[in-house]
Amino acid sequence: MDLGRFTCSFQCPAPWIVVLQCSIVCSLAASGADQDRPLELVAVENARAAMRTGWVTWSAVSRERRTSRTVEGTWYSKEGTRYFESRFTPDELMVVDHGDPKGVTWRSESGEVMPDVGYVPVRYLAAAGNRWTMRNRSLSAEMRPGTSDLLDVRALGVSPITPVGLTVHRVLFGTVEKRYSVHRLKQGMVEVTATEAANPTWKNRWRIDAKRGWNPVLAQNVVDGKVRFEARSTLQKIEDTWFPKRVEFFKQDYKHGKAPYLTITVLAANFDEPDQPAVLTPKSIGVEVGTNVRILGGDRPRLQGTMTWDGVKLVTFDNLYKRIQAGELENGPTIREEIDRHYAMGNGFLEAPTEWERYTEHFISRYHLDSQQTQKAHSILLECQERAHAYIDRERDRIDAIQLSVRELFDTRKPGTANREVELPELRDQMLSLMVPIWEIYHESLVPRLNRLPTRAQRRKAAKEPSPAGANP
């Protein structure tokens, strides 16, 4: 069969290929696609590409032993069940990690649920060559180049390995020259083998069901005649689209390939619905105006800087602050609520006596205080800290009660709890009222008493020098 001779007047010569739409052949002719690629594999790629938008919820059950609990759990976490949600468009991919059956997304090395974030879903977005990470209700996100560690559900069943960072096109055709052979099987099944031209011992093989949307039911990686990796798919029809219902993954180094080391099950899905977004953006994963974005880069991604999101692009903190002050922008609703929660939990205020140490050391360095002045500064600091801690100890029961109420308000394991919009501002105001005496100690005692220590000469000298690292609190 000479696939290169197919034209738009194509006449299907055998029942097994009747399912192949002539429009696929027409599109190949119009685009000048590589005619060496079997039409059957092109049909697989086009069938998946025909799903322009989609939403899929799925579970991953791994049977491999987890070797470490130090790494934050992601979809490939070993040993156990995990639940996920995927959304996609032609150019973007989004994955949400909902955690294990108990809703845990992150455990400590000892297996304990991590405080505050242990039950919080994690959202990932691959868009415009970058991968974004955002925890639900977080004040910050992370952006790094590349998208190689996200699973693309569109490649489920097409790849003999879990399709992490793999597109359907890359799985089917790769980047090296191949030779292809096609064999017709019974009941509309087709077997296609791709052999690397430069390394004939390396092959990929697919068994494709032409009657059920050109979906592979078997995908294998074969080296030296032995199956190294294999994916076996059970198919289902969702509306008019055939898609895997379950994919079992095997590999030679897990029980000699006799049992699946990983099973991915599609729990629900729909494609090309009118209400599905045509584009996925950072907003899709919860990045709001005012979200801090840590920017990572390099081969081993390291922090390159931190900016903030204005709803459209990354900007400096100063730029955003000025626009908010001018009324041009306002922080997103989650950011506003999280700021309220930050205050209601006493964060920043309860640590204030410790932060005063930074201010005092900065003051000593700024004015080049001598040993006697430095000793006096430390004495003032210690006295103010003791007063603050004594006050906090007296009010500890009230502080703990407010913090407990806030935690219960945001307990993700208790849906339908108290109304945050009503109760959170009240709790915030209660905590702020409790913290007023702390502010008073700082502004009315620590700062003015330190300010009386430098001599005029020390002040004049400091005025001529640039401020040392670290701005005044």
C-alpha cells in the first residue's frame, strides 16, 4: 500500500480503514506532511488533536515502594493512590493535584501531614514555555522555564511510559529517523512498528483500534527483542469521543513486566464543551492581582528574583503598589482574604519582639554606635521585649482562641463551615486590637529611646552615608 499516493479522492480499499475520515487525508495533502509517516499513526495524532479543549479527572495508583517522603508529593508519588484534575487547550496544559484519598497533598519525612499546606491542592500550568505552580489560597506562586514534569492526558495510552512532558506528536514520531511497518489484524485492529533507522534494535509498537477513534490499546517500547515498557488501555466512549478509561503501565524492572507498576483511571471527562476556556492563563490556577511570583531559572532552577502579578503580566512590587494606591488596581479577593487571615492569626505581630532585634542591629550599624551606646541599645531592646512577651503571655488564651477560630474557618476537611466573609474580618479586628499594646511599645518606647543614643556627629556622618543593607522596619 503506497500511502504517498493518497489524495482527496481517496477510496478506502478495505473495511478496516473505512473509519479513517477522508478529511484527515485531505489535511495531509494540503499541509505537505511527511508521507513516510504511516497514515495510521497520523490518524492517532489527529484524533487526539481533534480534542481542542478538555477536562479530565483521574487517579494514579502506584504499586512501587516510595523511597523517600522528603519530596513534596506530585502525580508520580510512589506507593498509593492519588487524585488529579487536568484541563487542556491546544497550547496550554493545567494539572491539579488533589492528594491521596484523605486529601493529603504533602507529608513530612516522617509521614505526618505538613501543617497549613498538607491538605491544600496544588495547581500546575504549562503555558508559553513556562511552568507555573500555585497552591490554593497562597499569596505566592512559582514560575520556571520548561514544562517537562507535567503529565499530558492527551498522550494517555499513546505512550508506553507515563507521558510526563511528552506530547502525542513526540511519542509517535520523536526526533530521529524511523522506518515503519503496518500490519492489519482482525476486527479493525492495526499494528504499527517504528524502528529507529540508526539503531534497529530499538522499536516502538502500537496496536490501534481503528473502529474506536484510532486509539491505541497497546503501546510498547522494545529493545533487543524484549519489551522494556508497555501500556495497555481499556477504552470508553465519552459522548462522541473515544478515550482511555484505564491505562496500565508495565516495565521490565518491576516484577519482570508481569504486573502493572502504575494504573491511571479516568474517572470523568468531557471535551470541547462550550463553557470550557479556549485559553488557560495564570488566573486559571488562582494567580490573582497581588500574587507574589518567585522566578526560577538555570539548569538546576534557582531563584532569579521575585515580582508580582498585575492580572496580565509580571511587574515590580513598587509598580503594583503605586497603581493600587491610585485606584487603578486592587488585590484579588483571595489575596485580600489571606491578608486578613495573616492579621487574624497574629502573624508578624507575635514575632514582632524578635523582629525588633533586626531593627536594633540595623540602628547600631547605621549610626556606628560605640560599645557603651551599643550596650545601652541592647538593654533598651531587652526591656521592650520583656514587656511585650509579658503582655502576650497575659493575653495568650484570647490569642489562642482567635487563632483556633481562624484555623477552623479555613479547615478544608470541613466544607460548609462558618462564613469567612463575615467572621474573618471580625477575627482580624479582634487580633489587631490585642496587638495595639505591642505597637505602642515599639513606637513609643523602643524607637524614641534608641533615637536618643546617637550624638550629633554620628547623625551627621550617617546622613552622608548610604543606608546599610536592610531598610528600616
